[in-house]
Amino acid sequence: MSSHWFATNDLPADVWLRDARVPAALLGAPAPHAPPDPDGLVRLDVRITDGLVAAIAPAGTATAGINMDGGQLWPCLVDAHVHLDKTEIWQRATNPDGTHPGAVGAVTADRLAHWSEADIAARFEFGLACAHAHGTAAMRTHIDSYGPHARNGWSAFARLRDAWSGRIALQASSLCPTNRLDGDDGVALADLVAEHGGLFGMSTTSTPVDDDFRARLRRFFDLAHARGLRVDLHVDESGEQAARSLKEVAIEAIRRNWGQTIQCGHCCALAVQTDEEAAETIALVRDAGIAIVVLPMCNMYLQGRAPGRTPRWRGVTLIQEFAAAGVPVSFASDNWRGPFYPYGDYDMLEVFRESVRIAQLDHPISPWPASAAATPAQVCGLPGGQVAVGQPADLIGFRARGMSELLARPQTDRGVLRRGRVLDATVPDYRELDRL
């Protein structure tokens, strides 16, 4: 994966990348004397010294270096919601009907049959290798945390977090339904998450909002608060108009004056509610300090399915409305090559491209590159996501000039720099997992 700009590992320790177009939304500070074009791109010269971004100046400042000929330069990307423990099980655990219940059943059966620590780690690392080769520098993965299998997933995560340090910065959040947190099981899981430095999470999908749910939601926050855990939830991943979990999470966070950013993923049901209901929930989400992560490719695969019937809706939440209200919005991969989504390659550029297309985010497109890099980095407290002086030179160079060129092709000729060095990495061959 290299362009002719970065065709060698022997870049000088001090070098200018000349005439590069950088999304203004991904600059750590406004560029002097360099206004953005209609796509939100700023034409700049970027200096790299000893693996760091040393200077950013208007194009034409530098007289020597690598001429990028107006191609784009992005920071390495941040994938804030993935499921590396579910990665690459499609060949042995297909979804029988393409639905969300079908995916849950297939994963449950596969977990019971196969999910040893070694099995999880091999597939987990395969996913990391894919993301790394494509230019992802940081990820937050969810770990299925059910009974005795939970420790296998968390042990694999902890080992790979350490092994991949310096290549991909990793976080993890637990995942289970609300009823799995009852009694001693909830205490044990919260302790396991704290032991591994993780985030506390659960899924409220298809959960009716009643007194039992509210009591379990309070218990969830109690368990997290007692251990100082940040939280990340799967919320309302359905097309049910009556789904109101997101609203309840916001109300509970406001009641507690929670004080830490909560990330909520999916939130699909909001798109089938009335404008008035949606506006009320969005205002509560903003006031609660909740950030939204959108998984458009996976949700479009699962939502609205019925035999012999073309889906009538896109399965994604109200991206533009959240952003207009000041709610941070990130794009992320979610599931790859498993029953929840049988495609994908942990390529955040693909996620960005499809998010723009699916949600019609192209008029204007200028704010949205942040949702693949700067916003998830800030929300999750992960490194990177910006082209900024003093930051590591973890960068992606594209031949594409404008956004139409970038989104029209997969950009397989991109060049990736890590700490100013050309990344010599390719995506692994699927055959590497045949033994599983």
C-alpha cells in the first residue's frame, strides 16, 4: 500500500511534504494565510522532523522535498467502535437470514463452540493487521462479556494491546445485555473490566423501557461509578418506534451529573420516530454530554430486512441532526466478516466514503472528515486524529485531490507514514485463518 511519493523507507529525517491538500477539519490549528477550498481542503506544505510534524505552512513555502502535487494528506484514522473478538467467523458462522436476531444466534453458537483465548486472539490480531495496513492508528473494540467466556476475550485484548503498542492504540469496552448485570454477575464483570483497564458497556437493543429497565440502568451506572469506569453503550439498534433507551440513558446521566463523555452507538430507532420526539432526545443527549458513534454499513445490512422485500429505510441514526445540535458524531467500522456484517476490511476510509454516501453528507462535506479521525480521538481519549505541529507524523497520503476523486475509488495506492517512516505493511491473506 504505497504511492510513488512514499516509495522508500529511506525518507530523510527532515523533509517537507510540499503542496498537500489537508482537510481543514483535521488541522490542529487554523493554517495561516491558506483558506480552504469548497471541499474544505487547505493547500499546505508540511514539514516532518525526527518523526514529528515540525511545521505547517502555506503551499509554496518549501523549495525542496516530496512534491505531493496537490494530493490529499490526512492523519492516520481512528476507529471508535469495532468488534475484534467477532472478526472473521463468517466462514463457520453465517447469518441464516441476514437479520439482527439471525446474527445474534449465529454468534452465540460460535462463541460456545470455538471461543478459546487462542481462537479470539488469532482473529483479533488479523483484524488489527488489516486496520494497521490501511492507516488506522487507534481503535476501541467491544468484547462480548458472557459468563466464563468473558475472561478469554479480555485476556486476549490485554495481551494484544501490549503487543501492538506503538502501532495501534487499543481500548476495550464490555458488551452484554442489561440482564447479564444482575446480582453477582454484574459485580464480577465490572471487576473484570476494571482489572483490564477497560470501559463498562452493555446493549439495550430491543429492551423495553419500563421500571425494570430503569432499575438496571441505575445499577449499570452504579457499578461503573464505584470503579471509576467510563462507559460505552449499544443503544436502540432496531427499527422499533417504541425504542427509547437513548433518551433514558441521557436522563440518567443528567440526573447523576455524570461528568464524563458517554459514547452511544447505533441509535437506529431514532430515525423512525417523529421529528418532535427525535428533537427532544437529541437535546437531552447534548445536555448529558453523550457522543454518538454511527455504524452505517453494518446497520444497513441488518435493518429493515424481510424475505422478498426491498428495505424501506437506511438503518442509520440522525447524523446531521445530532451534529447540528452540537453532539459529537463519529463514524466507525462495527463488525467485519461475521454474522452481523459479512464484508469489510477495517478500512476507515471505506467507512468514511460509505457514510458520506449513505447519509448524504456531501453538501457540505467539509466538516465530516473529523468524524473519522479528530472527533473519535477526542471523544475516546485516543491519540492522533489531527495534522498538528508537535504531533507524531502518522499520516496518509492520497493521489486524490478533491473529495470526489477521494471517494470515487478505494485509494488502494495510498501511502502511510508512521512516525515519519513509510509503513511497510499489507493486509493479511484470509488463508492465514484457515486453521480456525
